[in-house]
Amino acid sequence: MPVEIEAKMAVADLDVVRARLAECGAQPLGKFMEVNTFYDTDDRTLLAGDRGLRLRLNRNLQTNEEDHILTYKGPRQPGALKSREEVELGVEGSAEAMKLLESLDYHKMLAFEKRRESWMLDGCRVELDELPHLGTYVEVEGPDEPTVMKARQKLNLSNSPLIKTGYVALLTGYLQEHGRATRDIKFP
């Protein structure tokens, strides 16, 4: 069972983290624009079980190549970091995957854009994320908690509070707080 183990922190300036990544000898992997679409049943069965179903369109900003990835996320596991089962499957295209999900009575609940810059540092994938309405974040994902925490420390982010809440919940909270009903969140 593949498990996603990550530390997520809000940061004021991605340039500072980017510079630190370069100082540490991290390898840049690319810059991407994502469209993340989350699905659930009408009665929110997945949400009630702390599970998620996502279809991601991932476009490489340098090459314009696109990947389509269907992801199941299991319930969060106890621990200092956000850990949960994650099963991913590449699909040929979003349109076919959307038809399949709709046929199984999963409906679009929320879609949002995310700008992401990816790096590798000491066996961890470091993501520099920017989201509409929410701002900028760093995610450090690795094989285990000690490795993730060590990379976090190397990036001088040890004093940044850990956020175990996913982007979907953060965006949903923002929409509710601001009285917005949209299910499509995009950059201006």
C-alpha cells in the first residue's frame, strides 16, 4: 500500500525557499500548471470517510506536455505529518476519465488550479505551490517522517507550522467564509 507522507507549510516568499533549494544542491524537476478536480457521490460518501478521489491535469510549462492522473486518497493516519494511503493511475485523457467517474455516480465537487514547481532534495520531492485565494505553500514529500523532517529542517522551515489540512478543505473553507458558491477556482 503506497503511503503519501508530507509536511506542508505556508510560506510568505517562494523565492527564499527556491534560493535555499539551490544552495542545498536540490535538483529542479520543472514548473507545472495543474487543474485538480475532486469527485464524490451526491451524499458525500468519500468525504464522510475522510477519503478523496481526484483527477489531475498536469501541464509542464516548459514543454506543454500533459499528464492525466487519477488518484484515490485514503483516510489520514495518525502522526506528526500528513500521511495517507495514495493510489495513482495514469489515464489517457481527462474527458474519458470524467465519463467513467460520472458513470459510477461520482460527480465533480470542486476544481482548482495550482501552480507548482517541483524539486528533488535528499530523497524528498519538494513542491513550491501557489493557489488562488490561499497564497504560497511548500510541501515536502518523502519515504518516511524522519527523512521529510530532515529535508524540512535543511530548508530552514522547521519553525513554520505544519498544516495537515488538504488544499480542498482550505479552499472550501475560504469559499464558505467569503460566501462563494463556485466549484471552479482559477487564477485571475
